[in-house]
Amino acid sequence: MNSTRISVQLESFKYPDGTIALADISLRVARGEFTGILGANGSGKTTLLKAMDGLIKGYRGEVLLDGDNVLSLHPRDIYRKVGLVFQNPDDQLFAATVFEDTAFGPRNMGCAEPEVRARVESALASVDMAAYAGKGIHNLSYGQKKRVCIAGLLAMGHEILLLDEPTAGLDPMGEYRMMELLTRLNREQGVTIVMATHSVDLVPIFLHRLHILSRGTLVRGGTPEEVFTAPEELQQVKLRLPHIAELIYKLKHEEGLPFRRIPLTIGEARREIVEAMVR
């Protein structure tokens, strides 16, 4: 079985006014991977997700879904596997209730009503929204709306989720709960996830792989540990180290404290500090 679900080889994509939106993009998303596209606002993250989902055309290069060029696939064949969650859930939700919105996809696929109900119940349970099935969409919080968007895609059987800034507009606890949800879907249900974000502090805790996008071009890629090694390079693309890594970096390079590595999480930083104290 091919381990690559999405392969992107884009030479360039231009907006109608001639502006180059994407250039020299080369990345692969493996089966079961939790991948991040990290970049400042305007870096091209949303455009790249739309290319993966087959929503934009006219680029030079190719995007493959399970080895098939997305431009040659019927939209139905794409949407059976891949779903895109927009940054603003109000752009995606339209039905009166949580159940009806989640049921729209399976019904549109021709599923019989008993199967529709089973899919909806399973999807809502996956995102901790089963108790809200009868609730009106307009009565949900922003974070709950984002969960319903994800449930709608899961109910259609999507194996790959593309998420555009899924934590945007959420408070710190909401951010963490959203990331816990995505991690659970990834690890327990095997959902392949590609997440566009500019939140550097969430990345090292949850993601397997990370790609940094700047002005439409990928400038670094690898594990979070491999990517977060050069704060000067991050500054050049309007990003920074995670807060805890930035603190340890300054203590090492400005105060001369004997840290062997730059940790990316609080747990790693705690171990480094304890070891440094006994050296």
C-alpha cells in the first residue's frame, strides 16, 4: 500500500492579476501523518490547501491524491477522501441544526436514512458534539461550530482533513481542546491531517512534520525539532521560536547557561533545566 496520500509538485500558481501565489512547492503527506503548514498571514497557506483539495486549477505542476492527478479526478472522487475545513466556520455551516448540517454530506452521497443517522451519530461522537445534535447552529460557540464542520467531513467518510487555521478565534483553552481533538482523530482513527497555522507554540506539541511557507515558497521542512533550529531564519519569514524554546535559546547564547539542546515543550525544557543545574 502506498504510504503517500498527497504529493504536491508545483512550479507556480498565479492569481488573475499576475501575482505569484505559490512557487517551487514540493511536499508529500504520508498516510496517518499530522502535518503542519506554518507561515505568516499572506504566505500562501490557504491557497496551498485549496490546491490539495482540487479547488484551484491553472497551476504549473501537479497535485496527486493517492497517485491520481486531482485535476483529472471527478470532484466526487476527491471529496470522498479529502475535506477542507475553512478558517471561518460560518462560511461552511448552513443548516438549521447540528444534525441536519452533519447529515447533508451523507444524504448528498445517496446514503439511506439509517446509514445517514449512523454516520452522523458516529461523527458527532468523534468530535464530542453528540449531545448537541438537536441544537441550532446559531446557538453554538465559535469552537463548537468548528467541531461541527469537522464532523460534517467525517460523516462523509473523509480520511484526509485539510484545516485552515483551526485554532483561529479560539481562547487558549479552546485552542488546546481543538488540538487534542485533532490529535485524537489522527492517532485513534488514523485520519491524515494537514493543518495550516501561524501558531508556533502549538506546533511542536502535536505535529509529526512541519513545512514553513514564506511568500508562496517552502523554505524549510522536517520534524519540528529539525525546523526550529535557526531563530534568525524564522525571523526572516516573520516567525519566531516557540516561547519556551526562545527563552532557553537566550539563556544559552546570551547568559552562557550549559544547555545541550533547545527544547520545544515545557516538559523538555524542565528536563534540560534540571540537567543543567547538576552539570
